[in-house]
Amino acid sequence: MVLNIAPERTIGELQAEFSAAFPGLKLVFFSKSHRAYKGSHAKFLLSETDTLLHEFSADIKTSYLLLEPNMVVWQVERLFEQEYSLHVQVFRKSGQVWLETSVTDDLTLEQQQAKASTGEHPEPQLVDPIDYREQD
């Protein structure tokens, strides 16, 4: 997919175009950057979707951003950061909720979309009552 990035476009327009190409994913914009494999704090969420891009970043120049299905999520997020100083996170739909993909940033957009598609009708899974994960 190709996103038309321009100072007079809105966050909502970019979100709609991205979600049209990847219906189980969405771009969420924040006022602060985040580290790889880390989430963004909700207090930095930019919820005004009708605000023009140039109001969030002075680095916006008219261009086209090619996002291919085989691009890894962290690469997509870094592209927005480096090229436009826009802080985005990709979210994936899981059932009725949207999940921040920070833990799975190494999956491609296509893989995230596949997870979203299977997440709408999750298969019942046996749950082990003991959590074997390493604790901090």
C-alpha cells in the first residue's frame, strides 16, 4: 500500500487508508516516541484525528510512503519516526479489543493481519495454571 503523506492531511485520513489495506490493524499516533518492543503511554495518545499532520510535526513534507505486507512492524514505526517525526504504534484487533503490538514488533504487517483474522474467532485453548515465564 502507498500512503500519501502531506502537511494538510489528517491523522484520521492516514489511519483510514492504513486500516483499509490492513483491516485488522490500525495506526495509533502519540506525542512522544517509544523504544523498540515497548509500548507508548496512554497519556501521550493523540486522539484528535481531524488535526492536520503539520500540527504534530514540522518535518512533514509531501511524499509517498510505501508500506509492504512483508515489512516488519518495528520498521514501519521507525519509518514514520525517521522520515516524518511522527510517533506511531501499530495496534492489532483481537476479538473486540485493540492490542498494542509492542511484544510482537518483529512480525510483519501480513503476519499481524493474519493474527487479527484468527483472533476474531479464537479457538479455545487449554491454559496451564502455572506461569513459567521468567519474572522481573
